[in-house]
Amino acid sequence: MRAVVGLWRWRGNDLRRRTDLVEAWTALVAVALMVFGAPAVGWTVGSLTDDALQQSVQAQRETRHRVTATVLTKVAAPPVDPDPETSTARDSGSPVTARWTAPDGTRRSGPVTADIRRPEPGDRFRLWTDDRGRPANRPLDSATASSHAALAGFAAGAMSAGLAEGARRLVVWRLVRARYAAWDSEWAKAGPDWGRTGTGS
């Protein structure tokens, strides 16, 4: 609103400078970008992110399987997993050595994390695996994917608004420096004769 008022105020003012109009137009464009552009960017990024994440959800649902595992022994420390995908977001639980049957029917065993507080040999628990029977993360659900997409869209919109405001401030800063330079130049021209007008000297 201040940008519109600024443009209207300078519309027919004889004291208007070119930099005044540039500053007012810059403010108006920045406001338009923040009001209309930033939400559009946020919505677009959120929609694209949601589409990509929902495809990932579908792919994980097709490749992740929940099988029943049997505890063989407890282990003293969590197993070291070289695969970042299966090591970063495991369910909390107790580290054990277990045996399970892979989706292709083969028998598997190894160190996993059981969702049992005090596991004992012979205890059974549910375990997520990939198509080859290797332990895997729980598949991402649609609600969590949509939440991540909404956060990404909000962040993109906020960043766009911040960039618009930052660009406006940069333009205004350069305009102020140009005004100061013009004032210094005019003062340098008028300075030597300042106060001597009409004295006959």
C-alpha cells in the first residue's frame, strides 16, 4: 500500500526526482512479488515435492515387506549398518541377532533391531525388509510425505518473499548512494560561492 501511495504522491510533484520514481516502482514490484509471486512459488514447489514424495511412497510400498523374525540372541551394541538408507531411521528397540524368511522364500539371519524391550531367544517380532530380504526402514506414509511437501512449499514461498525484499533493499541502498553522490557533486559546485551571493565580491 505504501508503494501505491508513494507512486501517487510523486505523480505530479515538481520536486520529484528520477530516483524517487524508481524507488516507488521498486517497492510496488516487491509488494506484488511478495503477495502474488511468493505464494505461487510455494504452491508450485509444494505440489511438485508432494508428487515426487507420493511416488516414493508408492515405490516403497511395493518394495518393502513386513516379515516375522525370531530372536536368536541378544547383542551388546547396535549393529553397524553401512547402508545409510537402513541405518538413519530405524525404529527404536533392542539390538538382537534374528532369523527370518525373505519375501522370495529364502532364510535370512543377522543383526537387526527388534521392537521388544527385553528380547529373549525365541521371541518373535515384525521386521521390515526389501525384496531381497535385507532389513529396511518402515515405508514412508502418505501423510508424512504431504507434511514434508507442505514444509518445502512454505520454505520456498518464504525464501521467495525474502529474496524480493532483499532485492528491494539493495535497489534502495544503491539509490540512496546515488542521491548522496549527486548532493556531494552539487555541493562541490555551490560550496565556494556559498553565502557570497549579492555581496559584490
